[in-house]
Amino acid sequence: MVDDTFKKFTNFYVEATQVLEKNREDYSVSLQPIIKALVDFNSLLCRDYQNLPWIGEFFDKNSDTIQKCFINMHFIFCDEKRDIDLRLLCGQSIYNLFKEIPKYEMKLIVSPIVPGLLNNFSEAAIDKGSNTNSDIVFYCLNLIESVVITTYDEWIDTKGSQFEVILNKIISNLTTHKSKNVRLKIVTMLKKFNETFKIKFQPIKIMLIEVCINIYNDEDNTIKNEVNNIIKNNMELEKSSFIRHLTKELNTSLDKPSLSNLSSTTKNQIDISRVLIRIHNLIVILGPEYLSTILSVSTKLLDTIASILTVNIDKVSIVTEKKNDSLQSSLQFFNLIELKNNVRNDLILNICNVLIKSGNINDIFDNIIDVINISNIDGKIGYFIICTGVLLKMESNENGQYDSSLLLLLEVAMENLTYYEKFFESKEQDKEISSEVFESTKESFLVSLLLILNSEIISKLHSKLKYIDIINNFYYTLFTYTFCNNSSICQVTGLCINIISDTNFYRSIPSLVFLCNNNLKDYTKCSRAANVLSGLIFYLKDRNECSINLYEETKYIVEDILLSLDHNNQTRIFSLLKTLLSFITASNTWFGELKSTYNYEKDEEEILPEVIVLIHKILTRTKHLILSDFLPVQVIVFDIMKEGLYFCRNFRSKTLPIIYGNWQSIKYKITRLQNEYMDALMNPIIFLVGARAISVITYMAELSGTFMYLKVNEIITSISFVMKETAKKSSKADPVYCYSQMFEFQKSILVNIPIFVKYFNLSCTDELSEKFASICEIYINDKFQPSISIMKCNLPVAFKGTVVRGFGRGGKQLNCPTANLSPETISQLPDNFENGVYCGFAKLNDSDLFPMVMSYGDNPHFNGPSKTLEVHILHQFPSDFYSAKLACIVLFHIRPMLTFPSTEKLIEAIENDKSFSHKILKGISLEKYRDNDIFK
């Protein structure tokens, strides 16, 4: 019976192995049945080797066949063209042989082919670097470990150098792999090699230490603990030599010329990131005590970190999209700094922390001050980021030991802030009132960084009264930027004011107001002073802890502004008007709702509160500027009129004359849109003026319903015309249209129609009501609703598939590299899924979810012969990921597929799609979608 079983099994095994060998390279033949049969045979060998005597005989008599089967299955496992599941089946099967079959048996099988096995397994593991399938990599590493441990005594003495090359390739490519199991396996594998044959192969110890250094700060606690134990053991066993080795490695990493070559010539993402990680880990391992002895002056370290930051500054930005987003702390600001190539902010902070603990704070600042003024803008940003990190990690300056260095740094930063003021002062193209798009440039980021830096310096100075002049100078400069023409800077100023707000700051307010008053009278300083005063009023109007009465401090200045209003150029008038607007807005906070006590039966004359008289004077003295040739002035005058009417709403003797006396000027702003529609298209701020006029008319309707009912009838024809014409634009617009002045006008009309209906008490049959209804009907089916487009197919829609090669034009021609999905993937989409551009989330292999924008259709711009599905992931990857598994969930429709007049216009539309997708997906929680079946 045993003989019969032995013969049958042998015949089956031999035949199956021959079939596999014959068809291994023929991709038209399905190998799955034969592979499964051989896997079952191998499982039987593993399971019953100890129990069935004939299996030992089978190994003795058929070692060549077993070796042939092993070789062919290893080839299938290493073949990237084969299906992942089939490859894993082979890998698991041959790995099980190593685990269950005695070592001497496996040694006979693999000894003759060790070099080929190690080379093939290592190549399969590093195929796509950190993007290689984690299961494939894991089995490759297990197989390499098994082959080496089984056979090393036969070749380690003679072929150790070849083995060293293979290990270095694995370490170089896989220590940053996204799978924690892979990273942990590399550590445990090297540790096992070190324990097994470190005497015969001495380089293995250095390799193990190198890997431990590189992943010392790994995010996974299991890996971190394993690495820490290895470092700790080495430190205990041979402390002095180990520290010498670490010191040497740190100095090598800080070799500035080599870093410069790496950064400027290759700009390799992984290498740049690794340099920073390596420096960080070495510094943390050595600790402050040793760092202070080997780097008594930290110039080399500072220059290297600054170099890393410098070469990774492209368009540095703070990751926040809306002007009203609130930054809560300087640390939040620092952590939101977005750099290229995965340069991590937390590593910079950790390095700064160790530097501080090493006792080199004054040296740090002094060394930076020496080089900062000769640096270009990228260099300045790099050094100032380090300074900010150091300040954030400084615990105290109780004795003023750092005051001198902090003051020098403050002076240098102030020089740069003063220099960049002219870049961001309000001009005729003032972006603040013509667009709400949040933008950040290198210059604006540097200014934001310096404002944060100086605020932190002042908060840490020990003796502020001693340096009051330079501190007040910064306060004045800070408030200069509060109403500059850059939204990102304006956002940061709010945080800075929170940082500096203490008793010393509040004491300085009267002197700042006095300085503003003097400078408002100076033609060359007027605009700057107006910004400072606007900022003081705006940011301090509702601070209960501020004992200064800002109304009393500023009311006389308002009087002076009104007297000088017509004696300035339009740009300065605009700045002064912003101050007046801030004063009116603040008055609403200071005084709340004021009610008239006038009784017409008893009182001869209405006695008005002082502030009502002053606000009315502002309204009276600014109303004529509605006719200014400078459109931004018109916009802000309407804002003043609206806020002023609201504040004086209970004093009709003051509001009604303003309403009646200004109607013709206001009416003209609406009728002009019809009469000069083509001019408005060329100068869109005219639409913004119209939008502000509508908001004033709406509030006038609340105060004087009957009068305004008649007046709105005078402009309804113009409103209907403009709304009809602009609907033609918005129905075909791209997503950024919602930031345009035309959109602002449309929104103003649609938002205020219900208010007109309410205060005019309109019925359904009223002619004005019918005209409002006709406007609404135009917009009910407006296609410009990018986040809520009406689709035949209900979203979300999910799909997954394999990434294949496309036409190659996404990255080369359009600056938008895409992952093309196979036709089988397209078949997963619903039949009524429309052509168009969409956005949602994507997962690549085992990665986390990333935002994505995708196109589906026949690409009319390129006359595509068939439908394609292309996904652009809004995340940088170090390499291509062909054959990877991609899973996506589609959440929003952005626009239909279009034919563009030029490739440049197509690129512009694609950039808009990417920008819109980033914004709309930013606020969506990933947790809601991580558990979706498509991502499992």
C-alpha cells in the first residue's frame, strides 16, 4: 500500500512539475490548476514528513524534482507579470517547506542555487520600492532569511561581498516601506543574521545599526521598541566605540557639500527625506549631553537643516483655505507648514528641542543672524523656520539670559518685515475686495513666519519695558499687516495679536493711537497709519481684558479723517475708508443697539447720542464717494453705508434722509450693469459694486418698506436682464467661478429676494413677485453647482481595479499624472454613469485614503476612440505604480467633459479641478469611508 501511494504521488508530482516548467513562461496558459495541485502536494509533504516514512524516501529519491518544482514556483512568485494571488500562493508554499522540512533536506535542495534565489527574491522585493505589494515583500524577506540561515556556512566566507550588496539594496529600498510588517521584518531579519554569523560576516553588525538609526523614530511602537532595545544593548556592551560610530555618522550626514549635491542635482524625494530623518535620529540617540560635547558650536548642523529646508521650498504654504479659518497657536502654524518631499515638521521641532537642551540657544541665534542677511528668500525661510522651532521649544527665559540674542533676532526680522511692506500694501488692484481666493507665495509666507517669530520673541522677553521702543515698533508693523492685500498674512496677524496680548501690550495702545494720528497727517505715511488704526479697532473692539477705551481714543481721529478725506489720492482714501468701516463695525460691539428716547409729543428736539451723531457724520461725508472713479472705493462706501444704517436703525431722523438722498446714485450702480454690460464683463469689479448696492437696498427696504417698494420696481428690469445674462456664464463655469465678482452679484440677488418679499409683503400675483419668481426659475436648473450636481447616477459610486499603462500624456503634457484603470474596471460603473470629471478618495494597495480627482469618458479634447477611466491622486508618490491595486469612491461631480480651444486652456481647467477637489474634500472625515467594502 505504501509502495503504491509512493509511486502514485511520485508520478503526480513529477508530471505536475514538468507541466509547470513547460508552461511557466507562456502567459496565455492558466497555471492556477497546476499551481494549486503542487501547493497541495507540498502541503502534504510539510504536514506528514514526521508521520509517513515514505515521504523521507520521496525526498531521497526525488530531490532533483523537488528542486525543479521549487525553482519554478520561485520563478512564478518573482514574476511581476503574474497575478498577485497566484504569486502569493507560490511564495507561501515554498516558505512552508523551509518551516516544516528539516534543515538538511532543504539545504540539499537550495544550496546549488543560492545566488540566484537571493538575487531574484531581493529584486522581487524592491521591484517598486516602497510601493511594492507588502505581502510579496514580506514573503521575499522570509524566504531570503530562510535561504541564508539554511546555507550560510557554505558560502558566507567566500561570497559575503555579494551578499552584502543584496542586503544594502534591500535596506536602501525597503526601510521606508509603508507596511510596518515589512519594516519590522527587516530589523528582525538583520538581528537574526547578526546573532547567527556576526563573527564570520562582520558587516552585518554595521548594517543592523544603520537600519536602527534610520527607523529609530518609526511611527509603529513595536518597531520602535525593537530598535530601542538593539540600540540600548549596543550602548551597554561597547559604549565608547558605539558613540564614536554614531558621532562619525552624524558628521558624515552633516557634510554640507554632499548634501548640496544630493539636493540640487537629483532632488530625490526619498533621499532628501532620509537625510533629515537620519540626522534627527542620530541627534536624538546621542542626546543633549553628547551633542554639547561634539557640537559645541552648532553652525554645521544649522546650515545643514537650513539647506534641507531651502531645497524643499517650492511654494511654501500654510494648509488652510479660508480667510476666516482661525489659527489657535504658533505650534499649529508650524505644524501646518507644507514643504516638499515629505520633509516632516515634527522632526525639525525635535532637533530644535535637543539643541536647546544641549545649552546652545545663544549660539544658535547668533550663528543664524550672521548668515541670514546674505541669504536669498529660500535661505531666509529655512533659517527663520529653525528660529521659530527653537522659540517654540524654549521653556523659559526667566532670568533674561537670552534677551540679547532675542533682541538681535527681533531687529533682523523687523528689517525684513519693513522691506516686504511695499509688496503687500493696498493698491488699485486690491485683491482683498476683488476676490476671496486664499493664496500664499514665498514672500507672503516669509512675512507670516516673521510675524509669528517676532510675536513669540516678544512673549519670551524677560524685561519688556527696557526694550519698549523696538517692541512698539513691531506692534505698529504688525497692525500695518492686518489689512494688507494678502489674505494669508491677514489670517496670521490675528494669531500674532493673541500671542502678544498682555498688560504691556494694552498699555502701549494710547501711544500707538497717537502715532497713527500723527502719521495720518503725513502724505507718505497715511496709508500705513490707516491700516494700523483699522487693525487696532477691529481686533481689540471686543476684548474685555483691555482697559483702554478705544472709542474715546479714536473718535477724535475719525473727525480728523473726515476733514482730510477729500485731500488724498484714491488709494489713501480707500485706506482711510477701511478705518472708518472698522470704527462703525466696532461701534456695534462697543455700544450694542441704541434706542431713541425721543417723544414727539413731549420733546422739542431729539437729543442724539454722541456716537450716533458721529456715525451719521461719517455717512454724510462719505456718500458722495459712491461716484468715485475708483471702484474699490465704491465697494467700501457701500459697506460703510450698510453698517452705518444698521447702527442708526432706531434713529429714523438720521437714516431716512440718507436713504432718500442717495437713491439716484445707488440706482445707477444697478442700471449700469444693464446699460454697460460688456464693460462689466471686462471689469468684473463692477459686479461687486452692484452686489454691495443690492445689500444696501435690502437694508433700506427694512427701514423704509413702501418707499423702497416703488424704487425696486425702477431697477427690477435691470436686475432681471443681468441675472439672465450671467446665468449663461455660470451654467458653463468651472468650480473657481464661485470666487468671482459675477457670482457675488448673483448670490446677492438670490439671497435677498426673500427679504424683499417679506418687507414688501408681496403676494403671488404681485408683478414684482412674478419677476422675482422668473429670476429664480432661471437658476433652479443652473448647472454651476459643482458640489451638488444633479446626476442620473446616484453618488457615491465605488470601484477598484489594476493600474495599467495609458497614453502617457497626463504627466508629460498636462502636469497631471494619472492612474489609468483597465476596461474591466470601467465595467463596474453603473450603466447611467455620465461622462465627466469627479472627485473623491482613493487607496493604492495598502496605503491610506488620499483625495483624488478623476475623469471618465472618451476625452473629446483628444478625440478619444473609447472611454477611459483616469485617476489623479492628490499626493506625491516616489515612483510609478503600474499593476498596483487601486480602489476609489466617487463623491462629487465637478463638470462635464469638454473640448478646449487649446491645451493651455485644458491645463488651466485641470488645475481648477484639482484645486476645487482639494478644497471640497478637505473637510470630509476619512473615517466615514475607511470601512467601505471597496477598501477592504
